[in-house]
Amino acid sequence: MIVENGEFIMTALEYDDPNCIHSARELIDYVNKVGFLPLFGNEIPGFSVEEHTWYMGWWSGNAEDDPWMWREEIAKSRKVAYGKFFDKKAGFISLEWLPYFANYRRDGYDFDALYEDGYASRRSKKIMDVFVKNEEEIEDEDEMWKDDLILSTELKKIAGFGKGGEKNFPGILTDLQMQIYLVMIDFRRRINKKGAEYGMPVSVLLPPEVVWGYKLMSSAYKEKPEVSGERIRKHILKLYPDADEKILKKMVR
């Protein structure tokens, strides 16, 4: 997406372009093929969902054509991970590559160990503590969190942010996604006192270990974090050999 004379212009494709992605299912397949992909155009040409989709589909409100709506469907499918993963902006990561991102971005730390060693803020811990569950409550991985999903608007209140409380909830939430401690797994509208839905859909987040299991998320811990980082960097260069090294570092870190 570029800005010209104050207007946002999509750097997307014509509908009949042979490289154009036309559905959420096709996008999931493409993410699994390339490994990971930011949602919007950036400083690496071609490295985005935007540049592989129909420009007229965006924000059309038509679920079949609108990539903005696809992201909700894809997050709910849990077939790939969705969150603010790239330079604090949204994108997708395949389950094959998610453990490498987790290992690199976390520097090999689970969140509790990160906090205990003084590398995580108190505000981050207040958010992560909301997701702590007693082990006997989550014996069945297929059932855990089934009925306890929390809208991000409610998470803000429960974690003690907002008026009279902690500050910078959006920033802390983004940082936790960048470190792969949280991912977006659903979008739901808020419910008023009469039980009716209202407003725009709001994100629902969970730790990826809850969604896909600790075994998957820790599977890259066997290698040094910097090795995982270099693996990601080389993969982007394989797909986009002209990518600038400074931009690569910004997108990978």
C-alpha cells in the first residue's frame, strides 16, 4: 500500500491475473507454500498478501473477495498463525515456520522464564497471567479454552489496563505477538446488556501453545535462536533475492 497525495493506493493485482489469489483457502495454501507473509505491502516488493490479491476486493465487504475479511476466517481456521508478526504489523506464518519464529523472537525463552530473568515487563506479565490455567483444567487439549475465549477489549480490563490502570495496552499486546507469545485466533463482535452484538469484530488472542500445543511450539528450541533467525533470513532471500539486508533485519527481528 502506498500513499499518493494523501490517498492510500493498493499495490494489488487485476482479478484475472494468473498470480491473483481469490479466496481464503487459496491464501492459506499460499502461506503454507512460501512459509510466512505480511498482510500489507512493505519495503520488500512482492512480500505481502496485498500484492497477490485483487485490488478491488479489499474492504468490499464481500466475504468471497475481501482479504480483510479472509484474515478473520483464516485466524479461526488455525491452519496458519495470524498476528502482528512483521515490524509490528499483521501477517501470517505457517505452522512449519512458527516454531522457528518463536525460538528466534523469544531468544529461547518461555514467557515465565523470560519474566523471571528480568527480560519481560510487569505489564506484559499482567496480560500473560490472564491466560494461565491450572493443569488439571486443561487435560483435554481439544477442549481447553473452548468456552473461555476473551475479547481483547475484555482482556484489557481483566489485565488492569485502561482508565486508572496500566498504560499502552495496544503496544504491549503487539510486543507479545512480535515475540510469538500471543496470536489472534478469532474475531468476535461485542455483546451489549441486552445480549445483542454491536460494533466491529474484535480480536481474540491466545498463547500459541494453547492453540497448537507445546510440542510444536518448542520443536525449534533444539537449535540456537540465532540459527533460527538466520534460517528465516535465508528463506526470505531465497524468495526475494534483491531484498535489502537492513529491511530484512527489520522484518525478521
